[in-house]
Amino acid sequence: MHDDQEPLSGIHPLLAERFSPYRFDPSVAVDDRALGLLLEAARWAPSAGNSQPWGFFTSRPGEPDHDRVLPHLAPSSARWAADAGLLVVALTRRYVDDTQLLYSEFAEYDLGQAIAHMTFQAQAMGLATHQFRAFDLEGLTKELKPNPGWVIVSMVAVGKAADEPLKTRTRRSLADVRSAPWSPMP
């Protein structure tokens, strides 16, 4: 019988070994080539109607833009994200210009696809990612001033993990993944 807390045999090792670190090695930089590959991986993600409704604001330690992002991290994420070699602010084009007309009802889903591609690429390059939403969304939006229709959704810290995955990683069972949306309420 399969233990639901271990990946099935046959899942790609990059997926099976992925984890979200809570410590990054501050001495490991994400250079221009690595940054380009991460963004290239995101660029090739599938999207509804090939709309590609994602955008990224990137910053690395020592760059002026990094100092624009750091003050908006919540204390809970600042403890570990500040040491990452790269912070990525993930945006989606949710609306058409400055109207309330939806650009695409799939925009956030498509952004998630792009982040998943970036995550997989990072893992292939020996880097780790930690996606998070523990930041001041309003303050960061005011700081970065995205164009009308664009909204900040999340952030991703990228770098060399300075910790190890937990010995036991909790995951919902496959049965629950398949049945939860249709299970009767207790």
C-alpha cells in the first residue's frame, strides 16, 4: 500500500524533491543568466487563448529595487525571504485597462501556471522557491504602481535553500484530492 505522505514512484524527482525553504543562503546570488532562464520558463507556460496575462517585478540583494520591496514584507516572511537571491513580485492582468471588465477569467490560473514553470526551472537549476502572500499588498502596489488592469497576486523567493525539507511532509491523500469537491458536508 502507498503512503500518501510520500510521492508515488515515477513522479519526476524535481517535483518529488521540491520544498519551500524557510531559510536561504544569503551568499548565493541569482545571476542574470539564471534570472533569464527563470523568466523564460514562465514565458512558455500555457495560458487561456495564449493571453499570457502575467508579469513579474524582480529584485535582487544590492539592487535599488530590492530596497523598494523589502519594507513591504510581513515580519513572518521577512525573516527568511530577505536572504533569498531573488524576490519576484507576481502580477496578473486581471482587468482591461482601468475598467472593471475582466481581461480573462483565467488570469490568476494562468499566472499560477507561469509560476509553476518558474518553480520547476528553479529546481532544475539547483535553486529553491518559496511562494508567499505575507506582504503588504496595498503598500507594495502603491510602491510599484503597476499599469491599470494589472494586480499583484503573490511573491516568490528564489535562491539556494539553507535548510532541509521536513522529515515528514503532509499532503492530502489522492482520494481526498479527487473527492473533496463532492464530499457531503458533515
